[in-house]
Amino acid sequence: MARPSSRLVEWSQYAALRAFVGTLQCLSPEENLRTATVVGQLYARANPKRLRRAIRNIELSFPEMSRDEVESIARRSIEHMFRLFMVDAIMMPQIITPDRWMHHVRFAQMEEGLAALSRADPAILISGHCGNWELLGFLLSTLGFRVHALARPLDNRLANDWLMGVREARGLRIITKWGATSYVQRLLRRGEKVAFVADQNAGDGGLFVPFFGRLASCYKSMAMLAIRYNATVVAGTAQRLVDHRMQYEVTGNDVIRPDEWQAEADPLFYLTARITRSIEMMVRQSPEQYLWVHRRWKSRPRFEREGRPIPARLVRKLAALPWMTDRELDRIVALANNPPGEAAASVPT
């Protein structure tokens, strides 16, 4: 009897989702965005623990900011999260079309990135959980680029099939994460373009590189693929220009060519650090559009877990990064030797 019950739950969830989407489609995007903002405000009030986490993450990432600035960014980032999930993800096929996309999107500093994506050589497109990361692949596919994007499938199969249809409405190819490695390798071998959201916490076994002045655990796979297949890495983001409008600016934050890491003593460390730095640059453009509620710094390097100082070898690797400054290095070392943890920040009522 368990399977029919599970199927009933699945259909009930799917019916509720489609009813919700149908209601949204009866209203204008602007009205829906305002509603999502209110839902985000209510969520922040009802979930003080997550709001405190966001505040703490922002405090540590922007130590120069005042308390009022930090709290404002934390609340606005939660509102942004609901605008993105409740409205943007559903409305994209209506606004990003071959004859209307230019009314909603403008490009900035994307010439080099688009040139790399236009060539027959393999390329990896990188973004983070900032702005509207779903828009990038959707827009590029609408413009005729062949893009494959990795995504985790939803547990509800009916909802997953419907959402995949929305995401692939303009030609984007979605690859589910399970068993994707060999398929991604075949794509890059053929000179295809693969997109990743590259700022997930990779666990205690990840590669630790700087992110906002603290070591953060990063997956090695993207850099390893780029190195193995001589793929150019294109980092870009789509930032919302006005809170309650479907208006975006797509910006190229970095283009990393194979010859730039081939001469490095540790190409994997250099490339992972540079990818992570490019995501930090995206976030700094509009910090209120980053998902600060995520536990990005949850996993810690082994030396921290064991209460040992940062290894001298790692300090030398950090110092060798071309963009590293003495001040930034001192901060990374200080925080690694004296971990701040996730102390609860107070939230005003």
C-alpha cells in the first residue's frame, strides 16, 4: 500500500504546484514579484535562525559594513530568494523569447565570454547562487548557443518533469547530477559547453580556497574537467536591476584560458581559487542578491578541525595567487587560526 500512497502524495503536490503557477500566470510579473517580496519578509520573521545565519555570514564577509547595512542586505537577500523561486523560474519562458529577450536583458562586458562560447572548443560556464543563475543558460540557449547545465532532480517526478520542460523550453539541455560525470566528459570531448553553479559547499574533503577572506570548501571537478579538456572557463552572472521588474544585466566576470593555469605550479589550486574569486566578484556587485542563508562555510579544513595552525605550505600557495594582497592573506590566516564559527547574531524584533 505504500506505493499508491506515495503516488497520491506526488499527484497532490504536483496539482498544488500547477494551481499555484496558474494563479501566478493570471497576474503581471510585477504583481507577482511584490507578492513574493512580502512572502520573503514573512519568512524572515518566521525563521529567525536562518536570518541570523545570513547576518553572520554577511558580517564576516563585509567587516567594514555597519550593522544596519548588514541587516538590510540579509533581509533583502531572503526577499530576492523568494522572487527568484516563486516568479523568475516560472515566468522565464514568457519573457525570454527570440523576439522579446532584448526588452528584459542587457549585456555588460560579455564580449570575450560570448566569443569563447561561440568557438568550437570546449568551454565551461560558471555562475554562483547570486542574481538569477537560471537565466544565464536559458538566455544563451534562446540566442542559439548549445548549452548543457547540471541540475539536481526534484524528488517529485511529476513536478520534476514539468520543471525540466520549463527549463528546456528554449533549447537548454539539463543534465541530472546523478551519473553525470561520464556524460559531461563526452560533451567536453566533443567541444560542447557545460554550465555549473559552482559555489556549493563540497564537504570536509573539498579543496579549500579563499572566499570573502575565509577558506571555503570547493568541488575540484570543474577545474579538473577544464584542465583535462583544455576548456576555457567563462564566469558570468545575471543581476536583477530593479526589485519588482523582470529586468536583468548579464555581466562577464572572468574568462580563464588554458594557458593561464598551465604555467602555475599547482594548476588545480589556482583554477579552483580563481573560479571562486570570480563568484566573489559577482556577489560584490549585488550582495543583496546572494543566498546568504546557505551554510557556505560549514565544512572546515582538517587542520582547523584538529585545532592546528594553518600549514605553511598552504600559506605559500595562497601568497602565490596573483591577486592576493598582504592584507587579505593576513586576514585568511588569522581566521583560519582563530575560526569564528557560526555564533548567533542577534536579530531585532
